[in-house]
Amino acid sequence: MHPIVESALKIPGWMGDAELEWLYRTAQGMKSIVEVGSWMGRSTFALLSGCKGSVTAVDHWQGSPSDTTGPLAKAHDGYAAFFRNVGHFPNLTVLRMPSLKAAECFKDGSVDMAFIDGEHTIEAATDDYRTWKAKCRRLICGHDVTHRGVRDALRAMGVPYRIEAGSIWSQWL
């Protein structure tokens, strides 16, 4: 296992080692990345470690409205934990706001890669995909394609995606 992946796995989260390895290796070929949904920074760590350019983490750190009983149900000090885990990276920019509001900060076609791991309802996944695809030059991808809301959103939009590692989906542009 790559040492970057070993380090990332020490951060709380749901991303597995094969997924982190894919993010790290893919990030190496990118000059700019936006990650939607960063929580404690596990996947952010892999992206920041691989990308020599800018990585923008987008999250409001207020919990997840669709998760009423799990670890994302209530706001906590996730932002402080995120910053402890990845705040030392010089290529990190943080937009502490909802995904669609953050997208307003980017011109169409201005980002090499967008990695979406935000709200997993079909409505939110649809909105994130449509909004962030316009911002991408090379790759739009995301996590949790095995989650019903994400999978159904991609299918309903007719997105020609492929599975990369674990539950990461991708569409190369």
C-alpha cells in the first residue's frame, strides 16, 4: 500500500484504500481539482498529496440533511478536524459553503477535475453533477455510485460513467 494511502486511512471516513489510491494517482495528472464534500479530509488528503496544483475543498460542515441518525446527522466540529488533518497543505483552498453556491466562484471549463461526494439524494446528486460538469475540462467523478440516490441520478441523466475503484464513478470529458 502506498504511504499516502496509509496516511489518509488514519483520517475518519468511508473511502477505502483502492479508492484513495485511485484518487491519489488520478490527481497526479491534474492541475486543478474541486472536491465537493470533504468532511474530515480523508479523500482530500489523497487529492492534495497527488495534485501539484490547486485543490479546492467545498463543504458547509453542517451535517447532512438526508442522514438523520448517522455520523453526518448533526453539525459538529468537523471543520476543525478537517483543518487539523489537511490544513498544512499549501495547495489547499477551502470554500465553506454549499456546493451550488461554491460553483458560482468558478468559470465554466476552469477546473481539470471535480470529485463529488456531497449529499447523496437523487436531487442533490443531479444538481451537483449538472453544475460541476460545466466547470470541468477533463474529468468529473464521484463517490458512492452504489448509493441509490447517486446511482439513480446518474442513470436518470444518462451519464456514461464507468466504475474506477470501489464505488468511485468517472466520466472523462
